[in-house]
Amino acid sequence: MPDNFGFIHEQIEVKVLILFIMRRLSKPVSLEVLTNLALCDDGISYFDVIECLSNLVETNHLSLENEIYSLTPKGDRNGEILEKNLPYSVKTRAEAATTMARASINRDAMIVTEKDAIDDGGYKVKFSLSDGIGDIMSMELFAVNERQATTLEKSFRKDAEKIYHAIVKMLVE
């Protein structure tokens, strides 16, 4: 009898869950995101997920490039066939978690920041915000050092929509 109380206990079930999750995400994801999503059942451990991810990459169900996992056509086909075998409660939890993750992934894809060192010193920091079709805002700022440039990037990523609305409000008033 397993020590845990989840519905998933076998490696094949963990692999099917991972493919189920990947089929619902709109973009490739990091190990951290994928692991957090896969740990939606009490029967699964972090080490189960890591082992199954490695196996899914070896069998060409997922690809791994620059520490980012992507679903392959083989993984998509096999995931579609096998996901009906997942317990309903696991599917429901995984579906809810991937919906939230997908929104976050889509938001992150619409925000771009980039810092470039300037020969005379300092950094040029570029920011853009997209609506999914094209840029709705783009700007550049000067930062005196890399630390300030990084702070500007983090702040913009965190509050891009608020910054956009504040600028528009200032311009139209």
C-alpha cells in the first residue's frame, strides 16, 4: 500500500499527467512551472516528476532546449490518446492550474524588456507592451548602471499594465 493518498502512483500515470498539462499550455515552459503544475496530486513527488520528464525527453514526447520544455508532435498524439485514463479529480485540478499558468505565460510573452550597455557608460533599457497583435507601447530609458537597469526591467515586468495606463492617463488629461 502506498504511503501517499493521491490518485496517481505509477510512472506512466505521471507521464500522462505531464503530457495532459503540456497539451493545455500555450507555450513551452520551464522546469519550475511544469513541476508546480504536475504536483497537483498527493501521490506524486518532485522526484517522480523529474524522472518522468527525463524519460519523456528521451522518448521524444517532450523536447528540452535551454532549460525549457516543449511538447513534440509525438507527445501531443500520445497525450491525446492516453489522457482519458487520468482520474477526473486529477484532470480537474490540473486543468484549473494550467488555466492560471496559461494566463501568466501569455502575459509574460506580451512584455519585453532588454538592457544594453552603452560604450560611454550606463545602459539603455528598452520596454515594450503588446496586445498580442502588436506593440501598444514601446519606450527606452537610460540607466546609470546595470543594477538600476535590472531594477527598471523588473519593475516594468511587474507593473507593465499600470505603467501603460498611467502614461495614457497623463497624456490625455
